[in-house]
Amino acid sequence: MSEQTDTTNLEPVLISPVVSGMIRTWSEDETRLWSIDNPEGLAELLGRGRIARTMMPDNRSREIAFLDTQSGTLSVQPRFASADNAEAAGSFQLGEPIPVDGDPWDELELALAHVALSAAARSEFWLVEQGGWDAPAQPHCLFAVISEDGAANAVMEAAPAPADTGVWPEVPSDQPGVSVAAPASQETIEAAGIFATTAIQTWNVHPWDVGLTFGKLEDFA
């Protein structure tokens, strides 16, 4: 539902990662790809646990922003009302999509590596899924750092199992998914970007077509 004021009509939207200076938004009625006036500034806020979220089933959540389509303004609000988190608020001017410069998949890989480091520090897991309010349960790729018996492991899971990637292990065709794990370190946590991006490339989507869902490890199952 939109929030009407005297001068604006703000609608809650789900948002993709920032890739090649662009972002995708999903409202109740439509999805659009936009360019951003300050992509670096928005990218530094996304996936860091700092901006507003909307709850999803199973105690999970997704980051949310507020879009004024008339002015082309995307407003980001802090997740927590505190002076320390006030800097998470901001407005970004949106425009028409721009030509892609460089490899957007490399940018998505780097963005997801940063999100993995931040989520691990907050004891959160995340799933990258197809974007939108009614995203299907699959395909998805999950990342978590799980501590067990005093050891912490960086864990990745993908379903369906990506085939012929050269990154994910090959599994029998009737196996619904695949997982990999390694002792947690900065290197193995950042490798989540490589594994997730490689999985996404098998989904027949663009880098702006995905969104992130977050959850707490105590709810992980």
C-alpha cells in the first residue's frame, strides 16, 4: 500500500543489488530497472543490516525502500531508530537504464562477497532468489557461517544443483540440490560471491533480477 503525503506518493518496493550503476525495484504492480545518481552510496547500505526490512515467512526478511514514481526518487530508511543508524537514511534519484559498462556479473560477485562478510558478522544467513514479492522457493542459493563443536564453517547451498559450472561439484541429476563447506575465513566467506553468482548464471536471469532474503542463524533449518 502506498503512503500518501501532500507532495509525494511513496510505495514500498523490494530492491535488487546495485550492479553497473543500476537497480531493479519490485512494487505490488510492476518491476522496473533504473539508473541511480549515487550507486556507490546505495551499494554501501544494501545487505549491511542497516536499512528497513519487511518480514517474510519463516522469520525471514527482505530489505525495502520507498519509491516515488512521479519524482523518480528512492528513499531508504534506517532499520533501527537510533542516532547511530541515522546515516542509513537517504534519497537517491532514479532515471532510465544506462548502457552497461564492464561485466555486470563481476560486479554482482563483488557485491555478494561484501554482503556475505557483513551477514557473517551479524550471525545472519542469506538467500539470493529471484526478485519480487512472490518469488518461488527455487531457484535459490543460501550462504551461512555455521559453528558446530567449536568450529565455524562457511556453507553454501544451491537448489536446483547448478550443472557444468566448473565451480559447484557435479551431483546426480536426481539430486535436488548441492552444498559445499569450508572452514570459515575471510577468503572462504568472500568466496560466497563466486559460488552464488555462478549459480545465478544458470537461472536464465540478469544480475538485476535477483533479491536477497535474510534470517537469523537460530532460525536456520
